[in-house]
Amino acid sequence: MLLIVPALGQAAPPVDYAADIKPLLATHCYQCHAATQQKGGLRLDTAIAALKGGSHGPGLKAGSSRESLLIKAIEGAHPELSRMPYKKPPLAPAKIALLKRWIDEGAKAPANERPDKSTHWAFTKPARPAVPTVQSSKFKGQGSPWEIRNPIDNFILARLEREKLSPSPAADRVTLIRRLSLDLLGLPPAPAEVDAFVNDASPGADEQLVERLLKSPHYGERWGRWWLDAARYADSNGYSIDAPRQIWAYRDWVVNAMNRDLPFDQFTLDQLAGDMLPDPTLDQKVATGFHRNTQINQEGGIDLEQFRIESVIDRVNTTATAWLGLTLGCAQCHDHKFDPLTQRDYYGMFAFFNNADEPTLPLATAAETKAAAETDAKVAAYIHGLPDKEPDIFEKSLKWERSLTPEERQKLSQEVRTTFDTQFPERTLAQKQLVLAAYIETAPENRPHQTQIKRLRAARPALNSTMVMREREKPRRSYLFIKGDFTRDGGEVTPTVPVVLHPFTPSAGGSTNRLEFARWLVAPENPLTARVIVNRMWQQYFGKGIVETENDFGTQGTPPTHPELLDWLATEFMGSGWSLKHMHRLIVNSATYRQSSRARTELHLVDANNKLLARQNRLRLDAEIVRDVCLSAGGLLSPKMGGPGVHPPIPDGVMSLGQVKRAWDTATGDDRHRRGLYTFYFRATPYPAMNVFDSPDAYSTCTRRIRSNTPLQALTLLNDAAFYEFAQALAARVLKETASDAARLETAFRLCLARKPSATERARLDDLLNRQLAAESGGNVRLAAWTTVARVLLNLDETITRE
């Protein structure tokens, strides 16, 4: 809800019922006074119903808040009624004042308002709005003129003009190139790139920079991470055991899809049903890993069907959030309390995903598979021959087995743990050999055998694989779960979509299956998908979406601040052939995006949260980009792309924090300095330096990262072993590349912030350097002193902020 506080001497705009009042009533009153329940005979889901009132009389009197029953009730001033909302915190004074002002202004509301929730704005297909006219294409703001660059600016400026606000001037060119580089690549520009851009006065230089960035392979890494958040991507299975998994090929598919600008409708089909496309390619099969990012429970004694169903439920909820922006998960146990989504709608969508199996797709070549098999045979033969060499070795393995703690057992494979359930005399030779192999590889007295096996396995190629979906030939029966309990059969359901949205019509010759559901999601008639995706893109550039509740476009979500702009962007997205790069190009080339982020006192008084975008927003960088910026500044960043997750340095003891202690083989060489995107990510014990900067936990879909501000972040940048290494590298770099301390200070500053230091900043850094040089003794004094300066620079708020 946008509360506009007028500046001194400026009349307040009329209260907007749809934007301000209806969401307020929905949040605080609908639970007791709407379609499902009308306590006291009162409904408040339309203005007409509120005027009519209930058993105590009309709910409000247009033009007089003082005489309105609704106001008396919420203020606790009625002699017979308890203060409302009943047994809940009172409404904030600002909200009561807003209601009063709306009533005093005549309680104006749309004449065609209906209580039927299907008339909610988000459930109607977006229509292409006309681009609004503005008073001038050059708006004289604070500083240089603000020029209209594309239709986005018309929509933003038209609203600012209505509110009698001026936009901010354009950011300086150093800020702009850093902003563009961080937003499009997730990497800072090199000083030489900054200088070239600042000095390029040719027409179209700005657009040429954007095109160069969009063509960079690092664009796919930056925007692939955006989608991987929604895909709840991680490199482990989750739950308490949280064992490693191989699914990095899906991550690489996303990065590559972004780089080649795979149309978003095809991007959707490949991920939700790539296995069902005619003659699917290997890439399209890999893409179905989107819904294999669910957790897997590997604990002993679990009900496998229960956790298979948990995965299907996760797929339903994730799809509804990621593509539709709906809280459909609220209908798992009962009809949705606020949106027109029934429990039968929920299990109708469940049925689309219930018919998939969960295989592992081999990615190895035939030659690799053959070589691995030959190596495995040699290892097996070695283990098979051990009883002849050591007759008591089976007794030793049995003694080892009996000594294992529950935690140690959990580290072993499911096959070995299952074999433990069979008494030793009843085991087959193959089972005995299986346990023997586990014994050989884990007690310390078997070092000679371990050395021999390691030598044999040195020639074994890695057989990479990835987790995918595959439709079953024989469909499973799907049924409604009574109160969400899968053991309570509420009757069979067939695959269906929510009734409130556009009809489900399979293509000619198509079936009611997962592929046709994916096509339904990206059909031009769908009122939500295009809006949801462009809104989430907008959120990345401005910190908030046009709809701030980016994961809830339902009746409880916030209405769009610029509804016409949202629909224009949605129709533009579809009309461009679902091109993500086209939308990026539009947004970053707009004057709206290019505004200065400098705070303005008069805007704080009128629009404290900057929802009208009279300036750009400062945004703390995402966790992975914080790492990438520091790596880049030190000249360490490896450009290598793709492949299995890597293991950069990690604080001691981290991997013992989960239920199962995991190994963390710290990488050397290039893998030590890869982009944060490629860091191996355990769900239960996430990489600390990313966790502290609010990386998602990957247990569920994440459509908006939080941006916290904690002391741990500063301590991480100063003292974490990896960031200390980055600071040492930055110090060594400037010592090697520049000849004087004055030049070194400027170079180090620009490597971190892109701009040159001010006189004050230079003086303070110079003082720090000199004090450190005087204090250091022994060893490489200059490197130690410059490392301290580098630690300060990497810890600056501006270093980890996109201006």
C-alpha cells in the first residue's frame, strides 16, 4: 500500500480505493467479514456491502467518518461492539486516518465492483495499454535534463507528474558503467573499461555498452543465478543426512539457456516437460532437473511413498509461485481463504506432476563408461581376492560393522545399510563383498589396501550424471488428500488447472499431461506468467517489483504501483517472442533505470520507500557477487565456466555442524577462485560467507532475496580466510602493477569502487598506510601494510553496494 504524504503546501491526492483501501480491508477484515464468513451480518469485500452494513446498521456513512460505524468499531468507541479487529492488534493510526479520509472524501469506489474474486486485476488477461503522454520529453529535474529514452519512462514520468514530483538526474558515467556491469554480469568493470566508457562521447555509446554486456558469457552466470533461486538449486539432498548429489548439469543448462536467450516459453517447456517433447535432445532432458531439485530423505525406516508425495507437493507449490505468483500451497489442506483457489484445484495440478518417475541420466560417453567398468572390475577382483590372502578379514569387517555408531552408519551407502539388516550367515557372497569394500575404504588399519585401490582407481574417468524427470507409461492414480493427509483418500482427481484462470485446452492431438500443462502456463491467454516474470526482473533492477509481493499476485498481495506499465511490459515480453534479453535491454536503456540513487529530502517526505521511482535505489550485492567483486579486485577471478561444484576455503569446523560430518576438500588452482555460482552448496551446512549475505537456503523456491545488514557481514569481509586471501591478492596486485603509493591507492580504490577517491578519502587511506608501515616489522612489511589497506577497501559499504 502506497501512502503519499504531501509536501508542505501541497494538497494530498484523493485516496485510491483499489490501491489503498481494499488491500487494507482484505488484510484486517476479510477473515470475519467477507464471502466465507459474515459476522454480525457484515461484509466488507465491496464498498457497496460496507455501506449496507449488517445487524448494527450501515457500516459507514459516505462523507462523514465521525458518524461511520466502521470507524467507531476499529477505534473501540462503540458502546456495544468490542474494538475491531477482534482479539487482534489495533489498526495503526495511519491506517485509521487513511480510512477516515476515504470516507470523508465520499467513500468513492468503482461502480462495477463485485465480491467475486475472479474480477481481481491479476486474473484478467493483460491488455496492451497506450503509452501515456507527458508534459515534456525533457524534464528539468535537479541537475541535467531527464530525457525520455523509451516507453518505460513515459509511464514512470506520467505518474511523477501527477504527484507533482520531478525525477532525479542521470547517474554519472562511472556509476552507470559499474551499475550496468554488476546488474548484467555480476562483475565490476575494469578501470580501463571505465575510462574508455567515460571518454566515449560518440552517439550510441551507452547502447553499445549494453550490447557488449548482454553478449558476454558472464551474463548467463549472473541471470542464471536469478533463475536458480526460483529452482531451489543446491548440490545436496537436504533433510538431516544432506548427502551430495550430482545435478550441476542442470545449473549449466540454465546458464547456457540465458546466454543464448532461449525464449522463455521454450525455457518453460524444457524444464517442466522436456522429456515429453518429440525426440527430446539431451539438453531438454537435462532441463527437467528443475523439478529434481526437491529434497530427498535418505533416513532409514522412512515411508518412501510419503516422501515421493512430498516431492510432488513441492513441485506444485514451486510451479505456482515461480510462474503464476500464487500462494496455491495454501489450498493443500482446504480451499484458499482469500483467493478463488480450491483444494480440488490444488490436486488437479498435483495430478499433472504425479505421473513422473525420477531417474538419473548418465552423461558419460561410451568410452568413459567402458573404461570405468574395466577399472571397477579390477577393484572388485582385488577385494574378491582378499579373503584368500587374509582368512580372518570377514571377521574383522563384522567387528567393524558392530562398532559403528548410528551417525557413522548414515554416512554409508543405502545398499550397505540395507545389507546390515541381514544377518551375516544369511548374506550372499555379493553382500559380504559389499560390506567388505566399505570396511576396506573406512578403518585405519587397511591403509595398504586403500593405497592399492586408490592406485587402481586413478585411471577411472568420472562418470557424470544428472537427475531428471521421466513420464510413466502407466499413470498413477491421483486423489484429493483430506485435510492434506495423503493417507486419507478424498476421491480421485484428474489433471486440471485453477478454474479462475484461462481454460485448459490441449493442443490438437495433445493429452491432458505435464507437457500440455507447460504449454498452458505460457499461453498468450494466461493472465499471470508474463506479468510475474517481468515483475521479478524489474525487482532485480529496482529492489522492489511493480507488485511488491512478487510471490503473491492474489487478493492479499499488494496492488501494482504502476499497473499500466506492468501490463505494457507483460505484453511487450510476449510480443518480443518471450525474449529475456529484449526486456533487459529495455529496462537498462531507460532513463528511469539510469537515474542517480542519491537520496532527496523532499522525496523522503512524500514517498519514503521510493515506490514512484523518482530516483534509483542503492542495492546491496547478492552473496555470490560480493565474493566475485572481491575476487575480481584481487585479480584472482577464474573465468572458467561450468562443471561440478568447487570447494573454496571454508572456516574450520563448518562441515561438522550438520547431523553427518562431511568432507570439504579445499580446492587449489583455478577452482579455488571460481565465481560464487559454482561453489558447492550444502543445504544443511551452506557456505558461510554466502549464508551471511543472505543466499537462499534452497529448501524451497526463492523469488526475492532479503538484504540484511549485520555485524557478521563486516567480520566476514575482514577476517574470513577467503576474503583475507583476496585482500592479500589485491595488495600484491597494486604493488606489482603501479610504481608509487599515490598511484597504488588510486588503483586499489578504483578496482573496488570504479571511481577515484576524493581528497578526503585519499588522505585517510594514506594515513592508514603510513601508520601500518610504521607499525609493521619483519617479513614483507609493504605487503602486510597494503593488505591492511586492501581489507578496509573490500569492507567498504560502497564496495558491496550497487549504486
